[in-house]
Amino acid sequence: MAGLSSIPQLKAAVGGSSSSSVSAGVPRFIFLRKSNGTFPSELVPVSLSAADRRREENKEALDLDLDRHELPEWMEPIIDHKDDLTLLQGLSAKMCTMGHSTYQSPLAVSRSAERVATITRASVDVELGRMFTSPFEHIELTSAHDQKGVVRGMSSIGPMQPNYAFASPGAAYKNLFAAGLEKTNDDKAEDNLNRFLSGKIASYDNRTLDMIESQKIGNYADSVDTLIERNKLLETMSARIAANVPEIEQRILNDEYTRTEQHFAFADILVSSLRAGLTNVATFTLDDLSTPYDDLVDAVIRLHDVGHNKDMGGVPAIECRKAVRTHHMKVINRIVAQLKASPEGNGTMFDNTMILYLPENGETHHSVGSEVPFMILAGGNVKLSMARRRYIRLPNYNDEGHKTLGNWYTTILNAYGNDIKHYGDFDVALKVDQEGPIRHFLS
């Protein structure tokens, strides 16, 4: 029942026929969140000219062809995908909650904290999922807090409504691919339980005279009914789902894994979910400050301590940061390589995919939101004019032409058919025009 808060929004997706499964050419989006900030200097190509280096250091506007530049060493795992890469600098996010943990804030462009009451809207990833419907609309995977099972996510489905997330590969595998796996007696019992609950809740509703209680009961009944309807749809897709069940070692499904094993298993589950047509949009929180890395260097990397520049067992903090980023690039390479190996139409699934790698808390460990550096990998059918082979630095904060995180997400939503005037909150301290999309990024 952990995911029931998000189920009412799925009615449009499960109400139709099996045509809601992925067809050739459907856009897909993958959001990869990291903690501890990304220093803007970490994304800068190492081969800038002296003049461009000065402009970069002064945070002046730049727009460079990556074909002419060498990437930083830590990006080596994605070097084969350089033609699909854009590095985007200079987006501010001072309207967001920054610092240690940001929860829904960087994907919903708002003040948001641990308290559910602070969530103001559906996050941009969920909005995109609703535009390109599928049985799950949007899935979320997380390594935050070193949790297991199904937990509160870092995306949101509406005001005061956090998404749910799969915190362990076993939980994701069981819940996402159930229709493609042989049903156990427990699975059959769960189906019967859903039908029983739906009938009992509706029966109780007929006996209550309290309008608010009746509304609550109605919402619960709708949620259970929608689960049943979604399961029926998934049954019609069972052959496709079965053909795309990922191969995950049993010990990993039993929650016995290192951090890198967990991440690679999640990457495989994510791609398999796209291939099976279960979703077109996924968010993967790679870590938060409480996520330890136990297999990257000769010590356990504790991200909060690294953020305070503490060595880990003699390994300098800067080297720990680099090791984590390099590992993240290996995860991205795994995702991109699998999508490029998946035929679709006259090309591959990657042609229609956009991957966004962002630091949840901006430019550093104790960030203020002056910058949120983005790495973007996108296929040839991306509907943005700037999303391949570019290094872009937008004008500095409060300089003419400066843009915010809200402008960026508005651009993506507008490009793919959502005509929202502006997504997210405004920065009340910003004196330049900040409404609408970044128009020169639109095709």
C-alpha cells in the first residue's frame, strides 16, 4: 500500500488499452541526482583558451563546441558518448532550499524540507511522466539514507504528496516486473486482498454520513480500484515484461550488495523498465549525505565528512569526490550503452532519451543555489537545440540573460508539449526577467 498516494494520477494511463505501453519514438527522461554539490570548476573542459578561461572564471557567458575540447579526466567512462553530451553551467536556484538535504526542492523548484507540508507541487519529472503515459507513469529509485524496500521518495506527485521510491533492487524488481514473473501464492493472495478491500471500503462508504470521511473512503477505494486496473493492464503486457526482466544476482535481490553493485543493479532495472514499457520517466537518487560508499577507495567514503574536506582513511577528500563522480559516470555509461543497444524504429531507444545528471544541492556542500551544474546526455531526436556537444555557461547571477532552474524546466516542458507559462517559484531577489523558457534553447 506504500504507493497509494500516487495512484489516483495514474487513471488516465491505465484507463485505456495496452497501447499505453512504449511505442517507437516516445520521449524518455532520466533524472540522476547526486548529493554534496558539484563544484562548477569540475565540469569545465581542460582545454579552454586563456581568454575563455578568464570568461569562465568571471562567470561570463560561453557557448563552445565540445568537439574542440578535452573533457575532465573523471568523465572518461562516458568518453564514447561525447557526441551526445552537453555541459550546462550558470543556472541559479536560490528559490530552492539548498544546503545539506533538499528533498523535493530541486525537482519542484520551490522551498521544500523534510516536512511533507512544505511540498508545493508535482516535481518536473512527474509532470513529464504524465505527459507520456505508461502503467507506472514515473518510477523512482533511491540510495538515499541507505534504506531498503519501498520508502518516501525525493520527487512529488502534488502539493503535500511525496512520491514513493524503491530503495533496494529486490523491492524494485518484485514490484515492477511482477506481471512478467511467475505468480506465487502470495501474489495471488494480494490480488484477492485488493478486490476484497475495494468491496469492503465501498460498502462502508454507503453507511457513513460524514462528508469528509466519505471523501477519504472514496479516495482509498479509488486507489485500490486503480491498482486493480493497473494490474489488469500489466497482465496484457506480461509477454513484453517477461522478455525484459533484468538479470540480477539473487544475493543482490536479497539485499546483499556493495554500493556500486546496488547502483549497477538499479541501472539495469531502470533500462529494463523503459524497454518493457512500464515507464518513460525515471528518477534515480544516487546518494545523499548519509549514503556510504564502501568499495571505491581503500576506505569507506562518508559524504558528509568529505563535504567538510576530511580525508577518508588517508585518501584526500578531493580524491574521494572524484572517485564518486567517476563511479557515477560508469553508471551513466551503463545506462546509455544499454539504450544504444536497444533497437527502436529506425534507430535505438537512446535516440529519444534525455539524461540529466544534477547535484541536488547545487554548487557545493553548503550551497546557496548560485549555480546548479548540469550534465546532459541526449539522443538525436531531442527537442532542444542546445542538448548535444556543447559547453554552455549562461550569464552570471543578475546579469542580463541570466536564467534559473525554473527557466530550464519550463524549457523542457514547453519543448515536449506542456505550454506552462513558467514552472516553479520565482527568485524574489533576482532583478532580471525570469519568466518563461530559455528561448534560444528551443528547436
